[in-house]
Amino acid sequence: MDAGTELTNSVSVISDQVPGPTLASALTPLSASASLTVTKVQTGGPDPVTAAGEVIDYTITVQNTGD
């Protein structure tokens, strides 16, 4: 979704006390504050690498830290 648009939150409740479904909704404006954190960690292979052709394993984690 793009910043400046609105997200519609809706709820419907049916109970014995109130006849028929009771509906409610609320609009939530969206703001964009994009932010990513990228982490790269060596998980295998020689450290430090000392020769061409050595195999190194990494775990790369991407986390959305924006609003």
C-alpha cells in the first residue's frame, strides 16, 4: 500500500443481546517511513579466507524496521 492512502479496518459482531450483525469500521491513514536492516554473518568456512576458491557460508537477514 502507498503512503497517503487509508486502510479500512472493519468488524462485525453477532450476539443474542443485539439483533442482527453490528458493524463498525475505522479508517487508518498510512504513512511511509521505509527502513530495512540487512545483516550478513559468516556461518561457515575459514576465517580469515587465505586462498582463492575457499568456500564461505553466510546467513543474510533482512528486517523491515520502517513504520
